Amino acid sequence: MKTGRLAAAIGMVLGGALVVQPVLAANVPFASPARRYQTWMARAMDPCSASNVAVVGSGLPATGCIQANSTTDSTITMKSARLTLSAKTGKVTLFGTGFQFGSRVAAQLKLRVTKPGQHTLHPGATSTVTFQDITVMCPNAPFWFGARPNGSIAAKADLADCLSDNGQPTGLASGSIEVLDSALVDIDSTPPNKVFARPGFVRKP
């Protein structure tokens, strides 16, 4: 029986114990033109978990919440920010404007990596393996992205270095890399590392 051809789990009773073979699916191909992950960042706000105001206006929900920044950061300034991860270079790049000089920020990335590898299920055979989701700060201490005197940020970090600095294997810097979530955090917030920006856009009515 070839690996990847088993469509359902097979239960076998051996010595009175039930042994269940894992479900193996055929390997699916990686996306070939996925050259980069790029997103503009919108200002992060606290979620509206319990409405506290009635809203007057057509085309809007009847209730909502007054804008709040308790779980998110309200101290750092930002006019614009764009986050990019390059498949070609393995670099994480942040371009931003409107920051205060000396502001220190980092990209918070939640990643899911799948890549070819050998494993104990079939020793000597190579097939694709999906690893557990990881969350990393990029860059990590003490190499934060810092705002220049003109309030801009134009900085790069190597994804492999970010993985290593977060105690993760550098081999996770290649393969099929899903960006499950991304955010920008304020290193000097209270408490530290509050999110101040998430992927999004601002559209005028």
C-alpha cells in the first residue's frame, strides 16, 4: 500500500488492542505564484463585545460601542504602514509614516508551515509535513523596528533570524507558509506589546 493512497482510517485488533492507522491523504501541490504576503495596516481598536450605545443612522447596526483602546494601544501614532513578507528574499519589511521619533515596533506573525520532510511514520520516505502553528515577533528583542527623526519606518528583518530569536527552528522559513494573522505591536506600551495595527483599509463613505 503506497503512502498517500489510504483514504480512510483502518482499525485492526492486535492482541486485544485496537490500533487505528492515521488517515493519509494525497499530497496537494503548493501554490507556485505566491510570491509575497503584503498588507496595509489599519488602526487596531478594541472589539465591541457588549454594545453600550444606540446608533442613529441609516445603513448601520442599531447599537455599537464607543471606540476604545484598552486591550489595543492608543499611545503610538501612525499615519500609514505596509507589511510585506517576500518569498524570494525571506525578508519581513515594514514601511510606515507618522510615527513619533524613537517609537519601537515589531510585526507579530502567526504562521503555519508545510514542507517536505522525512518522518517516523514511514522511515526513509519523504512527504509533506504540516507543523504546529507558531507566533513570532519580528524582529525580536533587542532588534525592534525604530522610527526615524522624520517619523518614518523603513526596515527589514530576516524571517529565519526572527524564528531563531523566538526559539523556533530556522527551517520553518521555507515551504508553504500561511500567514494566519499579522499585527503591529508597540514595544513600549503598558503593558508591553499591545497591538496598534492590523491588516485592513479605511474607506470614506
